[in-house]
Amino acid sequence: MSYTPAAADVAKLRNITGAGMMDCKKALVEAEGDFDKAIDILRKKGQKVAANRADRESAEGAVIARVNEDNTLGAIISLNCETDFVAKNEAFIELAYEIAEMAVVAASKEELLATDFHGMTVAEKLIEQTGVIGEKIEIGTFERLDGPFVGAYIHAGNKIAAITSLSAKVDGADEAAKAVSMQVAAMNPIALDENAVSQETIDKELEIERHKLTEEGKPANIIDNILKGKMQRFYKDNTLVHQDFIKDASISIADYVKSVNGDLKVTGFVRASLA
């Protein structure tokens, strides 16, 4: 006589693994009621699906930023999948948030993947969910940032997130860090300030602008002076502290944080995006 699992056992296995009801029922039948064997069957199914979909592009997903309790360290991860349909699924987003919380205390993506996730590793959980969902599921971005005060912002739709560090924990730091993180998400600065812009980027910009000025017929003896002004504009448009504040274009980001506290400065940022 073939084994038929009780509905309560199917529900229990589903709670443990997150797999669909029918998959759980089939796994319990195959395992003849042995929960450990049933979990192993579901994991192997996930491994098989993952292997079959290894070459698929996982360009959709959710980008989540989380900060620790004392606001001294934050992390951003992207949990990637293949379709926007899955990316908008509530259970998928919950999984992304849970993994992002773990990322705050993991030193690297490798350490995060090896972290315990309710009796399995994060890596094993992703393989399991690949089997459950039927799409390639993986962690894409992994970024961390620490500082005296760290705040985060997740843009609506979970496609862009940013973290900002400030120089001190002062009154208003929470609102300021969120506002600056929103600026980072919206304006995508290339660096904190002009000193943080790579020489390669500077050289490329100078080459482009010099070529334009030459094509316009500007005299060689004044091009260098014009380039100084061009680069100042480049830094204003592309470096965070010099950008116009999106909530008040009459002031820069540096001026905004000073309005919160005269000694306050932005000390760093990270941004992640699926767009």
C-alpha cells in the first residue's frame, strides 16, 4: 500500500522549505514520510533546476539595504531572478530582506552564502528556491559601508538602494543620512568629491573636452583655462558633496548636511541598482 502523507505533514514540510504544496507532497511520498529525506529530495530538485538554468540571465530581482541597530554599519544586496513577475512576489522580497539582514554581519559575499539560514546555508536556500520557483536565483551585488552614522534608502520597487555614512551621530543624522542616500539613489554620483575621482576618469573627461574645444576652433593658449572651468562643472554635476540637493537645488549636499550640524560631513556612500 502506497504512503499518503497527512495534510499537516505536507504543511509542515512547506513551512520548513518554502516549496510548493504539491512538491512537498511528492517529496514526502517518495521519502515514505521521512522528513529529512523529503528535504533532501527537494534540495536535489533545486540543484537540478539550478544546473539547467545556470546559463540564464538573472537581471531582475530586488535590491535591499539594511543598517545595524546602532547605525554604524550597513549592507546592500541584490537578490537576482530571471523575471519581473518573480521579483515582485511577496515571498521573494521577504527572502531578500532576510538575506540583507544577514549581510550586515557578513564580511563578504562568500561568508554570507555560508551563513546559517534556518538549518541550511544561504547558498543552499537559494538552490532550494531555484527549484521551488523554477528560475535562477542568486545574490548579485554585495556591498557594505561603515561609519560613525550610517543610513539607507530603498527606492520604491526595490530596484535601487543606497547607503550613506556621516561623520557623526548627531540630532537629525537619521533624516540627513536617508536624504543623502536618496540623493545617491537618484543622481548616481561617481565619487564622494573631486579627490575621490579616479585619474583615469579625469584624463578621459579632459580628453573629451579638449577634443570638443579644438573642434570648435578655440586657440590652444586658452584651452587649458577653459578646461579648468569645465572640470569644476564636471565635479559639481558628478560628485556627491558638490551636487545640488534634489530637495533644494539652491544648496549643495555639503551645505545641506552642514545645515543639520555645522560640523557634519558625508564620509562615504555605496549604491546598487538593477536598472
